[in-house]
Amino acid sequence: MLFTKWSTAGSPRGKPARLALAALCLTLASGCALLPQEQEPEQLPQIRTPKISQKPEYPVKRAALEVKASGSGKLLSEREENLYFTEDNRRIAGVYVKAGDQVKKGQLLAELDTDDTEGQIRRKEIELEKAGLDLKEAMRQAGEGQDTALRKQQLDYELLREELAELRRSLEGTKLTAPYDGTVVSFTAEKGDVAQAYEKIGQIADMKALVVAVSFSSTDLEDIAPGMEAVVSVNAAGDYRGKVRRLPIDSGEGGEENPLDSRVLIDLEEQPEGAGYGTPLTAAVIVERRADALTIPLAALRKQNDRYYVVVAGADGTKGEVDVEVGAVSSTEAEIISGLQEGQKVVGK
């Protein structure tokens, strides 16, 4: 083993010794610097345990339950008629209105080419006048044996008068006039078109007699009756309360269908502000109401074949299926007749 002895005090060799000590320290220091540095521990990402999703739970409670039948419709007029000519295969000579125009009763809306009808009427008037004069003369000169000839003249006169009336009716049929004060809802005929007798070319409506007209599915119609309460939503105008006045009616086979005949009519307590003819709307008729029903959300009601059941959550966290008897069902809730008690909790789907 090698020992080194250091002595510095009072020795002429003290200075070299000190230098040697310093050199050794430097050597040790440099040797330490060459050693690898200790690495810090790696930070591992924290692993979180995923949460198991829990289904919502709903309380079984008593509440008012309303079953509604919903439909869509619009504001229509109770006084509405189709416009048409009664003369057949005649060209339209003039159209004097368009959709949206307000008209007065008797106002001329359109007319047909009269051809020579007016000339025929004038000639027939002359013939009738001459026949009348001849008849009067024959009656003054009538004697025995002339009764037959006189009667023939009377019949000829009557025939001419009837022909004249027919021509005048034909002329009247070439002019389409407003049947009452109202608004032209639609008018499709144009000048130059050939009109067909009784073919619809327009529509007029009385804007002072608007009514809510709603279409429902055939299934919902079976539950609706006159007098039932309804809530009508008219776009931005808001909700309005009313009552069912009338169900759809049969307009008759082959007859001209009235736009109101196929719809449910609802009378409102007040008219919607700013709403006019044709304004779209929706209506909900309350077909059944339960004041104090035991209810659960539809989201908690389950069905398998003809079986209705729920999953009940116990106070201790246990869950189990329970068969239930269902009563009235609304769009969001179901009435429970038996199987549950108020205050229990049922689990959503």
C-alpha cells in the first residue's frame, strides 16, 4: 500500500507541497466532471379510469296529462267560390283582374268573344215585335173558324220570345262578374285562351269571413269531435285558443269540392293579428285530459311484444324490471294505471 505524507508547516518544501495539493484537487474535480450525470425519473402519463355511462333516472309523479292530435292547415274563407264561364268553346276576349285584386259585386272580371250573338238578339227582337203585331191584328179580326190559325200565331210568338230569352242568357254567359264583394284569390285565364264551360279559371273569397281549416290524419280524426278545445299556432302571431266547430264533410260524388269540406274547422276566441287568407298554421286538439294522472316520461317506458314494463331503481342502487299497465299517452308522457307508485324512480332507455 502506498502512503503519501504531506507536511507544510515550517518547511522549505511547503510551497511545492501546496502546489501538489492543488494539482490533485484539480485532477479529482476534472475526473468527477467526466462521470455521467444522474438522469431525472421519466414522467409517465396519468391513466384515468373511464367512467361507466349512467342512464338517467326519472321520478314517478302525479301531473296533468293532455293527449293531443296535431295537424297543419291555413286560414281560409268560409265564403269562397270558383270562377268560370258557362259558355263552351269560346275565345276569351278580355281579362280585367289579377290575383290579389279586390272587387265589388257585379264587377266585370273577364268576357268572351260574343261572335254574332248580339246581332242574333237584335234580329230576334225584330222578329218578335213583328209577330206580336201580327198576333194583335189576327186577334182583332178573329171570327168563327179562325181559332186554330190564331192559336198557331200565339204559339209562334211564344217560341220567338223563348228563343230571344235563350240568346240573352247566352250573351250574359259570356261575361264573368264578381258574385259578391271580395278578393280574387287566383285567376289563371288569359286573353286569347279558349274557355270551356264550367272549367275553373279563378277563385274569389270574402276576406271578412276567415276560418282556421286544418288537415289531420285519418287516425287522429277518429278521436276528434266538435266542441273539443284546440290551440292554434299562427307563425309569428303566436298561439290562439279555440274550439272545434266541424269535422270534414262529404261534398258529394262528382260535385265541386269546397276547400273547407276536407278539413276540420276551428273557431278562435280572437283573430290573429296580421294574418290573412292562406296564412299557414298548426293546430293541436286536446282529445283527452287527465287532471291527476300517475305519469312517467316516454323515455322510461319499454315494450316487448304486448308487454309494457319499466326498470325501477331501488334506494340501495339495485334495479329490476316491473310490468306496468299503460293508460293515456301524450307526446312526452305516459299514464301508469298499475305497477308503480308515486315517488319511485324509473330508469331511462
